[in-house]
Amino acid sequence: MATDIARRDFLKGGAALGGLVATSALPTFADDPSVFPNRGRFERLSLQFFEIKAGATKPFTVLHISDTHLTAAYDDETERIRQIAKNRTRTFGGRQEEALRDSIAWAKTHNDYLVHTGDMVDMVSRANLDLVKKYFGEGGEMMLGCLGNHEYYYGQGKGPEPEEKKKALRDALAGAFPFKLSLSSSVLNGVNFVMLDNASDTISDEQATLFDAEVKKGLPIILGMHCPFMLRNMVAASWRFWRGNDFKYIHNMSGFKEKYKDKATEEFVAYLRAQPLLKGILCGHGHVGAVDRFSPTALEYEVAANFFFHAQEFTIT
Ligand SMILES: [Fe+2]
């Protein structure tokens, strides 16, 4: 029950109790010298290793992280943003920046590239956007990224926001993140890493057209985006993680059907499934790790949360 409260709190950012429970669940023991007297630099990182046979011109490795949920705010930011920063720091434990630093340090010493699939910040504040610039700056050429749903949160309530506010947010994001927000492409050793903004869990017709132009390049593709396509394992894992012991649901997935928010997204998924050039999908968002088959040529890999020090390392051949 206690963990259920903590997990709900990740989403809603509400109760202080949830924040305290979440904090106690963090791997702080790794800092205790009496437990780890010979502690090295990377004990806190929880890594999973995979290989993707994509047809690269030479083998290389990529570290994949998502959901760092930075919660910084400057003293002169609005009362609302400072309050959100305070509450959410308790939710995530206050070690998010350490986790990101450890991940970047690992990637720099062990990998060729680093992919962050969104929710680097928990909410947009000036302090958080400065951290985005700082850490993408540190990652430099080796670091790719896309936006997550939390990059669109700046303390607004429910209901439509004025257009000028949306535009100001978009401009602020474009000024902080060093990539094209809607879709960006980087060819790494003959493999096209296409990063998409699907933060609202949808792909627009415009993005589908841009993606099709990438397919026409004829190179193997690895797709990075924030929200997973909700395949069976992703749905089951997220149900277990966020809703607790609902065995009835887990054991009765015979009626399971993928669901998408709109027709454009549904059509894009069908189109993508038929693309033999697609070799893998990297995503996050659920804070829990899961892998499932998306198409005959591609698995989808959901990485657990970076604020909990999780990462996936891929050898691409
Ligand atoms: Fe997310």
C-alpha cells in the first residue's frame, strides 16, 4: 500500500507522505562506507545490457536513460514553481542530478553515445532549463534526446492554456534542448537514430511525413521517443508498478488490445510495423523496465527511471 501511494505521487506530485516513502526507497545504502567499504564510482547505476543487430558499419555502444525528473528552481522564480520544486524533490528523493551525472560519466567512459528519451525535467523552471543546457553541454556531440510530457509542464492546471503561453514554452524548450523538437535524426555508424516528440502519446501526420523521409534514406533505423507504444509487456509492467497487486488483470490479458489516442497515431503504428528498416525502439515514461516485440524486425525497450539510477546499455552491431 505504501508503495502505491509513492507511485501515485510520482504522477500527481501531491501528498508529502508519498514523497517520504519514495525517498526511503532510494538506494542510499550505496553511500554508506560500512556497507560498501570499497565503493567505486558506479555502484548506484542499475544497468541492463542488450544487443541490437541493426547492420551498423562498425559495432558501437549506446547508453539509454529516461525520466531524470530534475526539480530545481531559483529563489527568484514564482512561488508556485518553488513550491512544486520543493514537493517534487521529496517525491523523487533529491538525487536526480547525481543519477544524471553518474549516467553521463558512465557513458563518457564506456559508450560511444548517450540517448535521453525525455522527462529530463519534472517541470519547466529557469533553473531546470539551465541544467538541461549544462548536461546536454557536458554530453556534447555524443548525446541525443527527445522531449517527454513533463517538459510541457510549468505548473499549469487543467484546461486549455492561452496560445501565447504555449508559444513561450515552446520557445523556451527550443532554446534549452539542442535538437529539433518534433523529429531529429542522427546517423551513427550507418544507423539512423530518429528521435520523435510523442510527449502527448500521439504522433501527428506532420511527424509521420517527416519520419517517412527518414525511411527513404534507406538506412536501418532506431527510434527514440518518450511514451512507449503500449504493447502487452509494457501494459502489464505498468499496471503492476503503478496499481499494485491486481493479479486479476495480469492473469486475464487474453482480451488485451493495443490502444492509441487518435487515428493519425494508429496509422503511424501500422505503417511503422511494416518497415523492415526499423531495428529497435527506445522509450521510457513508465519508470519501470519492460521489453516486448513491436514488429518482425524490432523490439521495444522501455527503460526504468533515471532518478532511480536505471539505464540500459546497447551494443549496436
Ligand atoms: Fe513521462
